[in-house]
Amino acid sequence: MPFCTQCGNQVADSDVFCAQCGHRHSGATSSASSGPAAGAPRPRPASYPTQDPLANLSPRTAAILCYIPTVGWIAAVVVLAARKFRNDKIVRFHAFQGLYLFAAWMVVQWVIHPLMAAVPDRVIRIDRILEGLLLAVSILMMVKAAHDEPYVLPIIGELAQKSAAEQ
């Protein structure tokens, strides 16, 4: 039995189009050209399920990914936009809290760090302390999310609860 050259789905010899992606099968017979538009792929019927790229992503994993330092905001935005987690308040809470934690990191990097650049290295720099604190909080939140504990951070956790409650 041949396979579709577009998506790799197994197709029968008599199939003109792939049932998975709608691509015209290279082994199609000449009788197939009697359709409405010869050579044009037919539109995929609505009955074919579309594959969700987040189908195998568990809520726990999604929550953990939202706290990865520097890139967790990407996972948080994807989680908030995904249909799969639209009604999962705990995962949405973690996504919002991860976004707010990233916003705090951005304030340290873009505001406090340039202000502290003029301070000599012998002085304890507040920006370095805040960066270390934010890293520790990110790790703590990944551990809490791994244990399915919706730990509410001061200030940003309360904002995340309000944001997750709204839809």
C-alpha cells in the first residue's frame, strides 16, 4: 500500500486524494480527473479531526513550562491561547503568574540594571540580588507546579488569580 508524499499517511491504490491532508495521490488513475477541478486538491471535509499540537501536553507540564526563566512567557502565551486549557483555572493561573513574574524580571533588566550600572562593583548591587531572587522564585514555582500546588505569590499571584478568573 502506498503512502502520501505530503504527510506520510497510508493511502489505498484507488485513492485519488490523501484522507489526512487532501494532497493529490501520485498514483491516481485518469478517471480521477473527471472531478470538478482536475489537479486541484479537494477541500478537506469538516468531519476530519484537526490535530491539536497540545493534545499530549498535560496540565502539570503546561504549568511548569510557564515558569522557565527568560522563555516561560512563550509557553504562558501559548497556554492562554490554547483551547485545551481555556477552562482550566489552575493552568491559566500559572500562565498568568508566569507572565507577571517575567514582567518583574523585565523591570529588573530594563530599569533597575541600567540604573545600577553606575554603582561600583564593591557595593552590593540591588539588581543582582533581585535577579537571584527572581530565579529562586521561578524554581520554587516550577516545583510547586510540579506538585499541582497553586502557590500564590505576593502581589503578582493576586493579579494572576484575578486574571485567571476573568474569561
